Amino acid sequence: MPTTPPQIDLLIIDDDKYIQQDLQLFFSQRGFNTHVVGTAQEALSAVKNQVFSVAIVDMNLPDLSGLELMTQLNSLESECEVIMLTGVGTIESAVEAMKIGAIDYLTKPVRLKELEAVVLKAHSSYLLKRQNRQLQGALKRQQPETGLIIGDSAAMKRVLQLVERVARTDKTILIQGESGTGKEVIANAIHAASKVSDQPFIAVNCAALPDQLIESELFGHEKGAFTGATTAKQGLFEIADGGTLFIDEIGELAITLQAKLLRVLEDGSFRRVGSTKLRRANARIIAATNRDLSAEVEAGRFREDLFYRINVLTISLPPLSEREDDISLLIAKFAGPEWTCEPGLLKKLKNFPWPGNIRQLKNAVERAKILSDNHVLELRNFPEDIIHYQEESSHSASSDAVELGVLTRQHIEQIYQLNHHNKTMTARALGVSRRTLYRLLEKYEICDENK
């Protein structure tokens, strides 16, 4: 008797005819719509023509490995959940399959009842992901894509206007800004507001990988192209085909790779590492850098022709020190709606120069949340450089105030009593450092009541 609704479309990919027959018979009897193929190419063709919620994939296919097939399925934006089957299971291959996106990994011979349970679990996961995508689509229609960008300062409003304009084009875009200013967030917003928003957004950081690996990452490689290349691999240009490829820290790219990148930008053609076959990709390129590329060109570290090719549309991001009005918005975003700031904290954080920009602010807020005993952000839980900077500023201001007679004995004594003679809390309330408070207590001969 069928135990599963017939709307579950199951793709079975295995070159063993006996396994094909067994699986098709078992799942068909239980109400599944089954489609059986014996090669990776047949599977890719089937996925392009029909929507499947679950695919059972043999690890060793005659034309591609199961892992390579999964990579290509991902590049097609297929939402079907993959269950990997293999005759010889290893921990390494299981981990690799899970990393690529397999929902489970089973070793042959597999018990059919166990496989059915995994297929049902995979189908539930597929339905959940599809529902989530539909909700995200509804949210996207209700909100402008540039809502990804947080900021109400004049500087960020100018950036927002630029993002809305350049998103309509398919031209290459260069985003310039200091480290931590949110270049990838801007790139994401451009992609989300573009006509290819339903296609993949792929990001790569040129500073995070050595030259040989970044070449393989961008352009792919053939089996045996270098030591460790045990299988062929698609490059990010192929995976991002039809969508957006975000190349972060492009100024770190080696001169030899710059020439190869230039060719892709000019005519969309490239070769995988170890291959003579010319391939083509049509991905919209967004590049980013924290370097002065014109100076890099003069120094001979960056190709002039590549610079002019990517410098068609430029967005310059302001450092956080020029976005004082946005700091409270960013803190609210990073902390969450349940959190508040202790009195005076926002003013102190706005005075800090933030050399690490948004990334530094986010990390500082995360630290303060972890160290907090409640849902209040307190200065004492922020990194030392921020605390000390505030103390130095307060020390200078308080010295001037003492000279002007603003911090009177009566005022200090009143605050000291209100804080139950807690010197740390009193210093914060007065806006001075503990060292300055000790000097003031000594100067005005203010003692604890029990002394």
C-alpha cells in the first residue's frame, strides 16, 4: 500500500541496473513519482526539465563523481535535497558530501526502509526550504533591496542613491573603502536590487587564498592540474554564470592573474587550470578594494588596463568615523531589540574613531553582550582600547571642568552618595576616570561615611 503522497518527485541516479530496478520498484509501490537515470549528464538534463524534491545519488558514476554532480546541481540552483550512496564509505568523503550540501550519506548495501525514512526527512527539508524561499520573496517585494544597508547619515544616503542607480546596469562596479566598511554588504545590496537577483551571488576574497588556489577558485581546474587536484572542479565564474561574482580585495591579486581576469571581463572567456579548452561565463562583476588602485598602478603592482576596465562605476564607502549619526542604528542592529545602552554609552562610542570601522563596532558589541549580566550594554564590557580612549577624553574634559569650578564639592559628594560610595559608578556618572575621581575626592576631602 502506498504510504507516501504521490506528489513526492524522486530522482534516482545510479548506473547499476539492479539497484535502479530495486529502488524504482520499492518507491513506486509507496506512491513516489520516480525518475531513474544512469549518468550525471542524464541527471542534469532531468533536473533542467523537471522539479525534484529529493535525489538519490551514487558516489561513483561513469561520467562524473557524485560530488562533482552535486556541485553542478548547486550551480543550477536546484533545490532538491541530495542523499549520497556509496559502495565504500569513508569519513572524508562523507564530510565532503555534507559540506557540498548532501542531507545524508549512506553506505551500500542500504536497507530500503532506512533509505525511505531518509528520503521522507529530505522531502520535509525541501518543503521547509521552499516555504522559506517563498516568505523571503514576499518580504523582498515589501521592502526595497537597499534595506540591506543600515545608515541614515548624509554620507550613506549618497551611497544608497548610487546603489539604486548602478543596480539597474550590468556594468562592472568597483567598491572602494577601508577594511570593515561593509563592502560586501553593498555588493549584496546591488545584486539584490538587480535584474539577476534570482541568480547566484558568489563572493571570493583574494587576500584569503594563495595565488595558485585563487586561480583555481576563480577559473576552476582539471583533474591532475596540480598536486592534490584529484578531480576536476568548476571555478566561481562558472558557478556564478548568470548572476553576480563579488571579487573582494582585488588589489591583492597577482599580476599574472590580473591578465587572466582582464580577459574574462573583456569577452567572458577563460580556461580552467590545466586545460586548453576555452570556456565562457556571463557573470556580473563587482570588485572591491581597500587600496588606492591608481597608486598601485603607478607602482607597477596593478595593471593599468584592468584598472580602467573595473573603474567604470565606482562607489566610495565612508569610514565609520564619518558616520556618527549611524552608530546608534548599527548598535541597535548588532545588539538586537532586547538590549539597551547604559546612560552616556552612545555618546562615548560616537566619540571613538573606530579604525576597524563597522567590523570593529560589531565585534565590540558582541563582546559587550557576552560579558553582560543583563540586557544592558555597559562601557566596562567593551575592549580596553575603547575604554581607555574614553577615559583619556574624559580626563581632559574633567581637568578643564575642575579648573572652571564646574565639578563642585557639593555636586561630587551628592553623586558619590547616590552611588553608595561606589567609585567606579561615581566616575561613570561624573564622566571622569577613576584616577580623576580619586584626585577630586582627595582634593575636597570627601570620605566614605564609615571612615
